[in-house]
Amino acid sequence: MANRIEHNADENRFEIYVDDTLAGYADYIEANGVRDFGHTVTNPDFRGQGLAGQVVKAALDTSRTQGVKIVPSCSYVAKYVADHPEYADLVA
């Protein structure tokens, strides 16, 4: 199985696919150069595979590259940032 992460800007979310199946996503609301991540969702069939961490890492890396700050309203994103202090500078 191959994982693919896409930034679906039209839906305001980062999506992770396993093969061609949407396995999960991290959604956000963006305003004034800040992305407020509200939810991280993993389809029950794909839980326990580390996909949430992969999609959040990609979302944070892309936000950094694009010069966007984040608000970790989602508890998963907040824990991810706490566990990975290299992303602390992204928090608005």
C-alpha cells in the first residue's frame, strides 16, 4: 500500500490516501496568515497505522514552507506540537 498526502485547499484540509482511498485528514480554517487546525480524522479502517501523525506532519511542514502560522485547536495537533518542539515556532 502506498500513502499519498495532498493539500486540498478547496476543502481547507490536508488529506492522506492509502492507495486511492481517503484514509484521513486534518482540517483547518485560515484567516490572516493563520491556520486553525480544528480536527484530525482517521477512518476507522485505517486507525493504528500512524496516518494521523503523517498527515499532521505534512500539514505543519507545508504551513512552515508557505509562511503560515498555526493554532492547534485540535487536541491531536496540540499533542503533536508538544511532542515535536521543532514545530513550536509555528504556533501563533
